[in-house]
Amino acid sequence: MMSLCITLDTKQKISKTNLHQDNTKPIRIMSNDFTRIEVCIKPKEPHLFTDLLTDIWVLTRRSLLHIIKNIDQILGLTIQPIMFMLLFYFVFSGAIEVGDVDYLSFLLPGILVQSLAFGSLYTSLSVATDLQRGITDRLKSLPINSTASITGHVLADLVRNLIQGIILLFTSFFLGFNPSAGVKEWLIIIALSAVFTFAISWLSAIMGLAAKTIESVNWLGFIVIFPLTFASAAFVPTETMPFGLRQFAQNQPVTHIIEAIRALLLGMETGNHIKMSLIWSLIIIAISVPITTILFKQHGRN
Amino acid sequence: MSIINIENLKKFFGKLPVLDGINLSVPQGTMLALLGPNGAGKTTTIKILSTLLKPDGGRAIVNGYDVTCDPRGVRRSIGLTGQYAAIDEFLTGKENLELFGMLYHMHKKDIKRRIPELLERFELTNAASRAVRTYSGGMRRKLDLAACIIASPPVVFLDEPTTGLDPRSRLATWEIIREMMRSQTTILLTTQQLEEADQLANNIAFINEGKIIAEGTSDDLKLRVGGRRLEILLKDNKNAVTASQILEINNIKFNIENRAVNIPTNGNISSLTNILALMEKNSIQIDTFSLRKPTLDDVFMYYTGHKTKDFKN
């Protein structure tokens, strides 16, 4: 548990390569100019895995409480999906030709994935708010794994998106949507939505950490999510798009997940869409989680 | 035994030295006030001690743990309140305390026992089930302090705990801090107000541009700076010139700005009558005069010879 820090005279500088050649594991370099090294007399107390789980649970509980305690969130959560559904349905259904299916059936998966993507932006907002209010600094001074605060926000996005998805589906049932999906298809839809939400939430955590203010978080979110959801198969068939945009729209992650959910709901061929949307989500997770962790630890440390 | 030990601590932002070799030690159960203007390095010191910032040189030991080698040991030993109450707006006061208790990995039983105790002591019992969003600045500050000591840490860092509070809340906060001291907590407090440091701390260290320029008990400092300031407003600049000549001849320390003369005194009648009699004898015309407590500006003037520069954070 105890360790000893030694500050060397600058004349005695040790080089990084020397340390590595000696393979002296208990020694850590503590300063950029290699004048300060640490010798661990006893091994450091490990972060207990159960402690980490407790921290994540406690901070997730905090983020979940925000869902019911923040009036803005409750309103956004209930009104936004209903409004999107009604507006898009009544405005576009007469004008857009989508082939064999009716426009409502075509539209629902698009709106669903769009609200999942926008819902995942709550993480960026929560992360930026924590930074701005000094809560992140406070958490970093506690004996916890403070990245758990971000995990908490990400997990709360999952619950929020689940609620939003259910409200959206019930609105569409009310409008006459009648999907043919069975239990198995619904389970796959839920799993795909969860993995997608998880991925976008971590991406959104990066935006929250990178933005300087809460206002710029909103802009950053729009800039990233708007093109992805609109230049996709969400509202119109991609075949109608001009060259260039069409290729982008047909191959980007949002389109894959929309097509996968659409096919599952309406009993059509899923093609490679399930596989591709999973691969995309996993790639985003694999890149975003480490970047978020590094940015979070670096933040304010200089 | 010193609980906080700082040796030659250095921190640079780019090439600018923010901390330029600071040495401090705080014995167990006492309070050291770090007094200084904006941008002097107070918050940077607290951030290094609470493991939020890495030092660029020197070392800092808190409760036996080195801040760079053993941040986790440090974090288990400290409570921190920053310049702004860092509590959750949407949770209630009680939920916030629960949150911090759980993050300190306290036992459920202890958290249950401690929360009503703290709410009572900080006079927040009635507001306990209200969202913090509805709290006043003073209440937020109190809750922030309560959250910071829920796990009874041996060391507490208070970064400008009364900045932005109205006078009544300030007094209430002082009372809470005094009570923390009675329970043998070691406290490092930063402040811009000489009065606050004077009221609360056993020892005061005066920091400016990343250096400790004076250190001692508040009596030591006051004795050096002068317990009270006599401020004389002279009739015109001509009188001011003569007055400064006379003060200089009589070896009285003073500052002058236009026609306002500022003289450190110990505040007793004989020293005041002496100075005023000197003015009278030399027929110097006075508009008004008053006696006031020294401010940070006076201490600053005394040690640096110029007024505080307003740094923007």
C-alpha cells in the first residue's frame, strides 16, 4: 500500500530505455523529464472489481433519478417521439412513395432509430454539465473509479431510450401500425437497439468531454447526428438520393440498423443488415470507450 | 505531527510558473488558511493536494500518502469542497448525502445514522427532501460541506468556502467550519479575505504569484501589518505632500494615494492621538479620518509594495 517517491537531481536523469531494459517493474516514472521515479515497497491496493460495480451502480442510479426528477427530460422523453411520429406521418405520407409497404410501416423504424440516436446525446449533455458544475472534479477527488460517472450516464441512456421506444411504438400502433414480427424478432430488435444506443452514447461522451460549454455540446450533437439520421434510409428510400449521397446513405451505420429493424418488423429479408449494424456498433464502442477514458482522465490535469 | 506536508511544490501552466516552490506543513487538528488574491495559486495548491492536478516538481504528502504515488490513499483521507457547490441539482439534499456516503463506500447502516445527524447540524432537516435546485446559495454550500465530511475524513480542503455568500450565510458557514475543527479535523482553507483567515485559522500563509511570502499566526501577521488602519483624507494635495514629509521624518510607516493617507496602527488611543496631534501641530488640514480593519489589500501592500492586480481566472 505504501510507496516511496524519489526525486532525482537533474544531473542524475535516468532514461526511459534504461528502465525498460532492467525490466524493473515496481519502478514507475512520475515526471515528464524522468527526474522523478516511484519505487513501490508494497504492491498497490488493487481496485476491487466489486467496488467498481458498486461505483457504477451508485452513479447509474444517480443518472436514472435524473430521468424522473428533471422536468425537461420527462417532456423530451414523452413529447418528442410522439411529435416526430405524428409530424412525419401526416406531412410526408401523401408525398413519399416507398414501394410495397405503407408509409407508416416504412417510417416507424426510421423514427425509432432517430430517437435512439438523439436520446443517446443525453450522455454528452450530462457529461458536459458535470464538468461545468465541478461535479467531475469532486468525483475525481473521491476514492472511486470516477469514469463510472460516465458509465452511469451511458446506462441511463439505455433506460431512457427503452421508455422512448415504447412510447413511440404505442403511438404508431394507435395510428394503425401492425407489424408482423414475432417474439424472436422483437428480442433481436431490442438487442440491436441496445447495442446501437450503447455505442452512440459512448461516442456522445467524447463530444461531452471535448466541448467546452453545454451550448456547444448541443451543436456538436446536431452536427454529428443530424447528417447520420437524415442521410439514411430513415424517411425516404435511398434509391431516390443523388449519386454520392446515395452511396454514403446506403453504407452508413444508421441505415444498416434501420434496414435491419425494418426487415424484422415487417417480416422481410434482413440481408447483411443485422451483421453490419452489429459490426458498426462494436467498432464505435471499441474506439469510443478508450478515447472517452483517456480524455476523462486527462481533463483538467495538464 | 504534520498531516499535510508540502515541499518545494511546483506547477507550470505552459512556461508560466503557477506554483513556484511552495513549502507548507499543517499539524494534525489545526487549520492553515492560504490567503491570497485571485490567481495567486491557492486553487492550484488544493487541486494538487486533492490529486486533481499533477505537480511538476517537489512533493506533497497528505495523511502519509504521496499525492503522485498514492492518489487513492490520499482520496480516502480527504474531503474537498471546490469554489462552487458541486452537488447534484436534481437530487434532494438527502439523496445527495446518500450518494456521497455510498461513493465513500460507507456501510449502509453508517450512512443511515450519519445523514440525519448532518442535516440536523447543518440546519437542513426541513429542506432534506427538496431538490437542491430550489436551495439558496448558502444552503447549497452547507450541503456541499456536509457531503464533504460524511465519511469523517481526517483532512478537509475548503477552497474559498464563503465566496459569493451573503453575510448571514457566511457566519453560519464559519460556525460549521469551527465545529469541524473541534472534531480534530485537519483543514486547509483558501480565502481572499483576511478577516476570514483571522477568524478561523490557527496559522495563515500568505501566497502571491505562486510563492509563500509570509507565514505565521494571525497575531503575528497583524502585528506586522498593523491591527487597525487609520485612514486620513486630507483637504488637498498640498496638505498631502506636507503630511507625507512629516510622517517620513517621524518614521511612521504609511501609504498615500492622492490625498488619502493610510497608516497601520495597533488601534489603541495613544497611537492614534500621537498621529493626529502631529497633524494638528503642523497645521495640516484634514477632511475626515476613520479607523478600519486591515484588508487583504493592506497585507498585500505591506509585503509587495503594490496593490493587488486583478487576475482573471
